[in-house]
Amino acid sequence: MQEINNLTARRACELFESSGFAHGHDTEHWHRAEREILQAAPLEVTETETELTVFCRGARVR
């Protein structure tokens, strides 16, 4: 849980910076960051007799 909070805080700070450090949007930035961090990534799974392939579109890996 602490890792999720850290990622959310980091992303909220990025949003604050990208807004030109405009004050008064901290809650909006935090909720947007939470949605981005917690959003389930869409997966494509294909399977053959010998292989299982999982493709994750748009995942952010750090």
C-alpha cells in the first residue's frame, strides 16, 4: 500500500508541475494520479500448444 501511495504522490507532483504549479488543484491532481496508477491495464493473451503470450498495452513500468 505504501508503494501505491508513493507512486500516486510522485504522479500528483508531476501533474502539479505540468499545470505550471497552479495552486488549488491538489485534490484533482491526487485523484487523477490514483486513477492512472490503479487503472487495470488491458491484456491480450494468446495461447498455442507450446506457448502462452501476454501483451500488456499501455502499461507503465518503473
